[in-house]
Amino acid sequence: MKKIIFLAALLFSAFSYSQLKKVELTPDEIDFIANNKANILGESLDNKDFDRIMSLNNTIFVFEILYKDKPLYTGTINKWYYKYDLMGDTQRKKISFCFRYSDLDNDIITELLESKTWDAEKTDTSKYICKANHELFTLNKSKKYILNDVVKDKIKVKLYKIVEQ
């Protein structure tokens, strides 16, 4: 009887907690997150932007780098700063990562190494290709921020928010 009560309590407690789900961001959400809303001249944020930024205090943003729809790297991005900080904002938009050679095709590895912005790293058991300070966002022709793919149409970046279901 004790086992049944324990099992029932365990099941009910598990159902009482919400499950988390990752939801891909829309282009407008990506632009908002990438854009530093603080005024460089030190003026305050307008009320609408301040309220919107603060409404995201409990939201976690996760990016994935995908190759052939397989995640190669997953990370989080930092939140906005209350006061403008050029160094902090720059670091918020840059990511560094490594991929295993075995996860990529040889032609992709060759293309990356020839670009001179990638480094090869080797351990006793694996070989890696690494990039420091990849810009997570870039401006498109209409001056909106979009995600900056690692290799156009081959190694893509996706951005998600984690929400309760």
C-alpha cells in the first residue's frame, strides 16, 4: 500500500510542474533581441521598449548551430543591460564554438579552413574546427537584424525562447 501511495504522489507531483518547450523566434523577435535599444547618448529607453525588455526577464534564449538539421552546438545568449555598455553589448552578440571534424563533410571543413577565420584543434582522441567571435546577428538590406549563418545555406543558426507549456 505504501508503494502505491508513494507512486501516486510521485506521479501527481510530476504532473504539477510545467514542461518546457523551445519555440523558434520570429524575424521581428530576432530583430528586437539583437538591436540594442539603449541610446548611445545616455538618454533613457522609451517606456515601450523598457517594458518589453523587462517582460523578457524570465525568458531564456537558446541558439543552435545546425548542419543537415543536426545540432552541432547549443548555447544561450545574455540579456540586455540596463545601461548602455558597448563592450557588454558586443560580447552579447558574439559566440565562440568548436565542431568535431567527424560531424562535418570534408568539403565544408576545407571551405572553413580556407577562410582563415577558423582554427584546427586536435586532442588525443578527436579533431575539431573552431571559430572565435562569430557574429550571431547581421543586418539585412532593410536594416533589420537577422541570424548570421555560419556557412550560408549549409551551417545554419536558429534562435529559440524557452517557454512553459
